[in-house]
Amino acid sequence: MSDVTETAATDLHTAVKDILSTVEREREREIIARRFGLYDRRETLEQIGELLGITRERVRQLEKAIMIRLRLAAEEDLPHIAAVEKHFIRHLHDLGRVAKVQDLTARVNPDASETARAHVAFIAEIAPRLTVVEENDNYYHAVGINEHATDADIKAYVDNIVDIIKKSGEPLTIDELHAKTTHDHPSHVRALASVSKNLAHLKDKWGLSKWPTVNPKNIRDKIYVILQENTKPMHFSDIAKAIKGSDFRRKDVTTQAIHNELIKDGRFVLIGRGIYALKEWGYNKGTVADIITDILKKEGSPLHRDEIVKRVLKHRQVKETTILLNLQGKTRFKRVAKATYALA
């Protein structure tokens, strides 16, 4: 690629300006520029209609007609379109054949501003070898390579990945997802998953966006993720440190805030002095005396104190003397033989 072509491919502002210059009427150029936000913020059909003194429906009709003309012109000889399109496709191949507009913009232009994204979106709409996925409740605004998939294909692939994750009931890695699809490479699966608004990921584990394990939205969810990753109980101060050193988007939390949330949430169980575990690991809330009571009830007969201590320590991280003091100091327990206790 020559220096001139490379400049044309990377200078989106110049490309957009020259493409718009092929639209003869100033009013039509104004409509496209404002609808895409090519030089300022995007405007609605109503806003543009009020500015130009025409109806909302007339603005929509003109926009559609202009874009059709530009797409037809792009197949023939629109300024810079072939070079910019080639530039986009090269980066899309690196990104997995499809990418959110903001991700593609970050690759093709150092200035990842709203205006730069608007330029990428506009060019993608008219480039013959590109396909565009419009943003809605399920998909992000994305660009793909036409020869590999249409916008309908991309949506179907994304929906299939979402269904696979739903059926799994737990987050999956990209390699695990790839094994369950027919796509050529894991990078294609990652790219498609990124287009879905119904999915989120954390440390390369992909799951539904409503799952706190991949998309923790509050302090309690973040605590849950940290404990689950650690796979064993933690002191609340260590949980706070782990959150501050994590990949979470918002992680500036105080140790006191962590402690407060641990106390409030039923998913967490205090099992020692400031030490918390997940209830799903088999821990239950209660004092040491409550744990001893449950153990003796389940046994249905007296137990030696050593056996009681051994079983309590599976549920609580406390000193042995604390357990013995509870055995001897609570009226709910009685000694029935040497070092052997039962419920009173």
C-alpha cells in the first residue's frame, strides 16, 4: 500500500469528508452528517426535521435514499472507500471477523472518540464488503466481513452461543465454547460473544450478564466472586485487598464496607474471628454452641469431646479451647461420661 493510500485508509476524517462531498445537495449532506454524528453529536429525525423545516418522515425517506445512492457509488468509485474498507477488513480478521464498532475504531484510529466511532459506523454502512449489526437490546453495534457472514448470520451465531451458555448453567471458557460450536477458530467465538449484550466475561470465563460470577455489579457480588475464586474461607480484610487488586471495573471499596456487606448477605457465613465462607460450601450460620447442638442432634447419641472438636472444626475456624468452653459452659450440654457429652 502506498503512502497516499495508507494515509487515506487511516485518516477517517478526510475519507468521510470526501465521501460526503459526492452528495450534491447541501441539505442531504446535512442530514447524513447529523444522523451519524459525523462532526457533532448524533441527532434524531425530529431534531433534523425541525432544523430543516421538514417532517420526521421526510428526513427518514431522504436518509434512506442517500444511503442507497452511496452504497451503489461505493461499488463503483467512491473516494477512499476501497482503501478504508481494506484497512477495516485487515483489522476485522485480527479481531475475529466481527467486532463492536468501538473495538474496531480503537484499532483503526488512535482517536477513539465519539466522532471517530461515527466515522467508522458511517463507512461500514456503505462499504460493499462489510456488514453491519444494528444495536438493540440484544446486540451491540458491530461490523463484520460480508464474505464470512451477513448481519442475520452474525445474530444467529451470537444467539447460538448464548443458548450454549444458558444450557451449561455456568460460565465457560472460550475454548470450551469453541468445542461446542462449528466455528473455525476460538477467536471467532470470542468475537461473536463480544457482540452480545446478554453475555459478560471475567478472566476469560463467559456467562450470562445477569450472573454475578462474570458480571459482579455490587460489592456483595464482588465478594462472592473473590471467595469462589479463592475456594476457601477468607478474612474480610483479605477479601478487601483481593477486590482492590482485581480486574473489576469499580474496586475502590473500604474494608468496613466489605465487612458490612458480609454481615448482611445470606450467601456468606461467619466461621471464625472475621473469617467468612460461602454458604454453598456447606457452612451454616450460628454460634459454636449451635454447631455443637447440630452435631449431637445428627449423631443421636453422646460423643467424646475430641470427636466433637474435630467435627466443629470442619465448620468453624476457632480455637479448640473455644469449643471446650462452650461444651462446659452451656446449659444445653451435659457430660454423661468421662470427656463425653450429650444434649441436656
